[in-house]
Amino acid sequence: MSFIHLVGFGLKVGHLLLMLCCSFLSVISVNRLTNCIEMKPKSGVKIWMKFLEIFSGNACKIHHHYYEYIGSREVRKAWSRKLLILLFVFGTILSLWFFWYLRSQAMEKRKETLANMCDERARMLQDQFNVSMNHVQAMSILISTFHHGKNPSAIDQDTFARYTERTAFERPLTSGVAYAVRVLHSEREEFEKQHGWSIKKMTPVNKDEYNPEELEPSPIQQEYAPVIFAQDTVAHVISLDMMSGKEDRENVLRARALGKGVLTAPLDLIKSNRLGVILTFAVYKRDLPSNATPEERIEATDGYLGGVFDIESLVEKLLQQLASKQTIYVNVFDTTNISNPISMYGTNVLDTGLQHVSPLNFGDPSRKHEMRCRFKQKPPWQILAISTAFGIFVITLLVGHIFHATVNRIAKVEDDYHEMSELKIRAEAADVAKSQFLATVSHEIRTPMNGVLGMLDMLMDTVLDVTQQDYVRTAQASGKALVSLINAVLDQAKIESGKLELEAVCFDLRAILDDVLSLFSGKSQEKGIELAVYISEKVPETLIGDPGRFRQIITNLMGNSIKFTEKGHIFVTVHLVEEVMESIGVETEPSKKDTLSGLPVADRNRSWEGFRPAMGISDSITLIVSVEDTGIGIPTEAQPRIFTPFMQVGPSISRIHGGTGIGLSISKCLVNLMNGEIGFHSIPKIGSTFTFTAVFGFDSIPKVNGQSKSEFHGMKAIIVDPRPVRAEVSKYHIQRLGMKVEIVPSLINNSVSTNASKVIFLIEEDVLDQDSRTTVVNHKIPAKMFLLTNSIGGSRKTGLPVITKPLRVSMLAAALQRAMGGGNSVRNGEVPKVSLSKLLVGRKILVVDDNNVNLRVAAGALKKYGAEVVCADSGRKAISLLEPPHSFDACFMDIQMPEMDGFEATRKIREVEYNMNNRMQNGNISKWHVPILAMTADVIQATHEQCINSGMDGYVSKPFEANQLYQEVSRFFL
């Protein structure tokens, strides 16, 4: 597949490189040519620039040529067809080469096998022949010693026959051994009388016709070599004259002249009429030196010892010793006459292809022999070579098919890519249009709402009767509900478009939850339900993340709980995820006594089932937040779709409780952006528990807020509450004031310390019975006592000061200050008007907005806090008013305005300030920089990044909120 990838992407890579080269050289040549023209370059620079210009121009021409010719689909199709043909030819050649290679390897192996088998047989035949030859030579020495060296001779025919028969195993290849004595013509008569038989002529006859009596006497000649001793197997040669046969005579004469064993040419053996050879050794009267002359050897000769070798039977006997004798044909030849070799063994067979020749050395240098071997069967079919070649050819066809399909697929993908690119451009344009539409709609809706809410707020500052105040509050609540709905819809739109991003700022988690408690405190007090927050002491004071989005998640979950809970409690807990995971497997199903209100709840442990294990990161922590309520619960059939946008549990729910059904969907998306998870467990008619995790950074340097704690330092608080969970929640809030806390189940049988002036009792309403009140009155305890109650209409019969839940630090501090004779209390989560007045009184502020109603609202809101306000209805007027020197302390500028929006106007103002500061940089006058805060109803475009990039110092959303206004202006006026 790598070849296909190279072919498929080669043209594309070349195309990209060519484009980059052309673009890069074009930019370089143009830029450098421009610089050289401005600097009046020298001739060398001109030559170099001319070269770059020519080269870049040629590269661009090549690029244009590629687009015009090679880049076209027709050319690519033609090239792909040529590559396909080339691939087919290459695959065919490769398959043929593999066939030839594997076949040649098989033939070489077959040839090597034949050579090994043939060489093995030749070596065995040669070794055994040499052994037999050595024993024949040893017998010649034996005869010389015991026949010619003894007088009388120690050897006769019977002794020789018995000896040779018993030692035949030492000569495995000999058919028999005979000894012929040298007899001169002058000694013939006496020799014949001594032995009792005449010397006869050697005549070959058939085995069946052989009769020694019928043989002719040897013709008269100078000397004779009659056989006197013979092995029983060749006893028929006794009395035969070895000199009377042509081959035997030549063999005898060469043997005595050379002093070595010599072989005859293949001949028909007497009586057996089989083909064989005779090995002859001369027997001398005495030991001769190695350099003796032929005459000396002839003169010293006594006789001749011959060994008869039946070649056919000997080779057959040898081959029978080999298990693979049936595999090959073996032929033995005498090749002394190379033109007419004599076959000594074997049959004529058909040519089966291979033949191997192994030389044979039988010790006679004058005679040459060789063994020729052939396989009995023809070479088998080369299945491996054929199958491999066929497989490669098939693979080539498959690769060609894949290549063809890939080329077609690439062409289709390119077409689809171009189509998808066009669709993407259209989708992006539609997305931009959607975002612009949402921004415009947001601005157009929130702008009049800003006027409505602003005017209602200003109306509340006038003298109104009770009925009128109720009408105004109702209108304000309706307007704020509409703004909340708009914000939720816009958040959902930003989530769907993937444009929702999180901030990373430091914030106080406990203060955030106190603010949320303040938001729902009125509703919980009206319903008389317990509303509480508990944060583990292991959670850092300061975290790094997006406090607004975290507040939004908590607000959505608590808002649902408040909406669907009529009795019992709503309990928010925050822990490190490590704390909760360590308790898994230890905690059991919570009982009624273990809950905040004493009512049964849905097991919170089951709400985080399936959460992934938290990944430990050194500079971050993972919080796990649970919101537990005792409301109506979620029906089982509705639980799978609980996080679906705009999905209600049922039509009756939306009709009774209201809502849009997107709060949980937005919360889940926000949790995912915080690298967390969200889950829930709900039991109908019992309640629900929602749990989510979120990852935050943390500030390693804790911030200490000692002002509120030092005021109550050294004091002790005794909480009278029989419920452990509720008592722990109260203890958590009181300890935040720096007080020591003790929990007791009741006042009966509980003593108070002597220094009771610094002891504060906080007694739950449901445990303050008659006995406890009597106990308190009878002992006349001088301690401060407070009644903790859930509703505004709590018990007042005791005469004790009442602290209405939910508990918050600011509310507790205010209540304790009032009891101790302190100053005015501050509502938790709200900025007192006196604080804003201190910041804004006497400040000259420019308000820029193209809408007259918004101008009046903004001006009225700022004037209410003592600011001197100047209004401008366009960005151009703002530029002229803020041109240094001027006396403005700050500027509130709308973003969306005709002719010149707020961003452009801010950039112009910053340019003017920059130029002014540059002119005054040598003086001691401080630099000009007026704080500019964006005012916008467009919550999509009014982001912190856009404001900072345009030179603004912050932004406030319409309508004005006292908290946000205080936070922004305090950065400049404190």
C-alpha cells in the first residue's frame, strides 16, 4: 500500500511544494526589490535581486503551467492510466522473475542433491577399492616372503585357497585372487613336470562350455606366467598363462616395470563371461629401491599377484548398502580413451535432464574412470515457483484495481471537498448572520428593557404609596424575568455555535454561594423551607476560574429546587472530590436523622455514579458540588431527557411552575467546559440530588480577611440543635466569623461558663420548648440568645431576637452587631447605596448613547449616586469632549451606535491620548488616560477581550446593576 500512497499523494505534495516555493520567492523578491529601490542598491544587490525576480517568475510560470495542464482532471486521468499500465507491466515482469528465480533455486538444489549422492557413491566405491588394493599388495609381500623366501615353500594351493577365503572380508570388492609365477622358456618343461600339468593358453569361453582339459597349450614364447595359486572362486585359472592374453600380458609387463598395482581395461572374465578388471602387482625376489630402473625390476621379478574385480556385482553390492539407491541411475565408465569410453556398469537410460560426473581414482594413473549419475525421474512441477508467480500477478491485478478505485475515489473526494467547501462557506456565512441576528435582537430587546427597568428604578426613588410601590416592584420583577429569559436563550445559542468561553479570574467561592443564598432567601422564607450551604474547610478560600458561569450553574440548580420544593430543605454542599471518593463504600443510605430537615432524601452517592476518576493536576483542584432537595422528584420516564434543551418533564409542570426548560441543558454544557461531569438521582415524591464536578485553579497564597473575624474574636457560640447535619451547617457559618463553636442537643442540664458575657446561644425554633425557656429564665443567664427560624413569620413569643435563615456571614455579622449595639447591617450580596455615593459623588462622568431613553436612564442612575453627568449622543461628540485637556473622571460609552460605534470611538480617543502623552513625555505632568466603560445590551459582542483590544477598561451590561457598577468603578475611584 505504500506504493499506492506514494503514487496517490506524489502529485499533491509536488503541487503544494511548488505553491509554497512560488509564493515564498514571490514575497521575498517583491519585498527585497522594493527595499533595494528605496535604498538605491549597488550593482551586486541589483544582480542578486534580478536573479531572485527571474527565478520566482519562472517558479510562478511552472505553478501556472501545473494548474493549466497537470492540475486538470483530464491530465491526471491520463497519467493515472499510464501509471496503471506501468504497474501492470511491472507486476508481470516481477512475477516472471520470481518464477525464474524460484525455479533456478529448485534446479540448483536438485543439482546439488544429485552431486552429493553421486559423490558419496563414488567415494565409497573408491575407498573400498583402495582397501582391497592394499590387501592384494599385502598378499604379494606374503607370497614373496613365505613362498619364494622359504625353501621349501611354506605355501601351497590348499594353504593359499584357505587363507584367501578366510580373508575375503578384507577385500570386499574382489571376486578372487590368483598368483602367477614367472617361468622362462628354458624352465617350462621342468616346471610342467614339477606341477603335473602343462601351461595353457588363456582363451575366453562361456561358463557352461568351460573345460580346462580342452584348453590349448600356451604357445612358445620367451617367458610365461602360469597361475599356480588361486582362490577357490577363481580356481579355474590355475595353469593358465597370463602372458598369453593380450590385456593380461600388457598388464603384467606394466606391473613389473612400474613396481605398482596396475589395472587392465574392462574385459570379459573367463568362465563367468562378465565384465571386470584385473589388478596386478609384481612380486620381487628382493627389496628394490624406489628409483630402480625397469630392467632391474624385470630381472628381480618372481611372479605376479592379481586380483579379479567383477565390476557389476561389486557396484550392485555397494548400492545395496545405500537406502536411496533407487533414486538415481549410476554408470561407471573407463574413460582412458575419452573418445570411446567403456561402460563398466549401468544401463542406457533416457535423458532425465541433470547428469553429474564424479571422478574415480583406482590407483592406476594410466587408467581413468568416472561415475555418471542421473535421477530416475524427471524434475517435478515447480509448484512453489508457479504459485508464487501467479500470486504476484494476482496481487498486481488487485493493486491495479485498488489504484484505479483510489484514483476514482480521490477524484470523488475532491469533488465532495469542493462541494463541502462551498457548503462550509455558506454555513459560516449563515452562522455569522445568525450571530449578528442574535446580537441585533438582543440589543433591540434589551435596549427598551433598559429604559423600562431604569425608569422603574427611578420611579421607586419618588414618593409612592403602598399600592404604587407594589405595582412598580411587580413590573420590575417581570422585566428582570424577561431579561433572564433573553440571557438564557442567548447562552444556549452561544453554546450551540461553540462561541461560549470561560474566564480565568480569582474569586471567593464562599462569597459566590452567599450571594446565591441571598438571591433565593426571600422565596425560601416565604415557603418556610430550609436553605443551607456547606463548604468543606479543605476547599481553598480563593479559586481561579469563571465565577459568573459557576454562579449560573448553582443558580439554575437551586432555582429548580426552589421551584419544585414545598417543604423540607434545599442543601448545597461543596467538597474536594478526593474527600467524597474516600467516603465511597463507607457511607450508607442516609436516614431521616442524617438530613438537614429530617425528611428522607435521594442518596447523593448515586448521583455521581459513572463519573470518571479525577485526574490529579498539580496546579488545579476538582470540586464536587451537590444540590439536594426534598421536592416532588422527577418521574422515572422523564429522567432520560432531563438535560435536553427546551424539554419539560410534562405539560403540567410547565403550566404550574413555568420555565423554559433550558437551564439544566446550559448547566451541563458549562460543566463540560469546566472539564467536569454532571449527574443526578431522583426519587418521585422524595426529592432529587444533582451533583457536578468542576476543575479550578487555586491561589497558593491565601487571602486573609481579618476585619470581620477580629470583631468577634474570643467569643463563643453555643448551637442548640439535636440534628447533627443542621448543627454542622450552622457551625460552618459561625466559624467563618472567627468564633469558637460548641454544639449541644438542648439547654436542659447544660451549664454555661462563668464568662457568659461572651457566650452567644443560637437556638433552633423547633427545640425551644417551655422547659428550655424556663431553664433560661430561672438561671437568668446573661448571655445573648438568638432564635434560628426558616420563615419570616417565625415565633416571636419568646422575646428573643430572630435570625432568619438561610445563614450568611454578612447577615450573621449584622445581627450580632445589632445585638451588641453595633451599627447598621448590610444586606448580603448587595452594595449599599452609601458606598456607591462615596465613590461617585463629585465625579464628572460622560455618558455616550444614541438612544435618548438610555441616556436619561444612565444619567439618572449615576446622578442618584451624586455624580455630575454630561450626555453625548454620538461617538464623534465623545471624541471632541474627551480631547485633552478635559475634566472628566470616567466615560460610559454605548457600543452599538450609528456612524461610529463605541469601539472605534474608543480607539480614536486612545490615539489622541497617546499623541498628547508623547508630546508631554519630557514634562512632569501625569499621562492622560480616562477610564472608558462599555455600556451594551449586546451580551454576545460585549466580551472582555473585545473591550480590551479596543482600549476600553471594562464593561457594564444594560440595565445597570448596582453590584456590577460598584465593581467596575471601584477599580478606578478607590
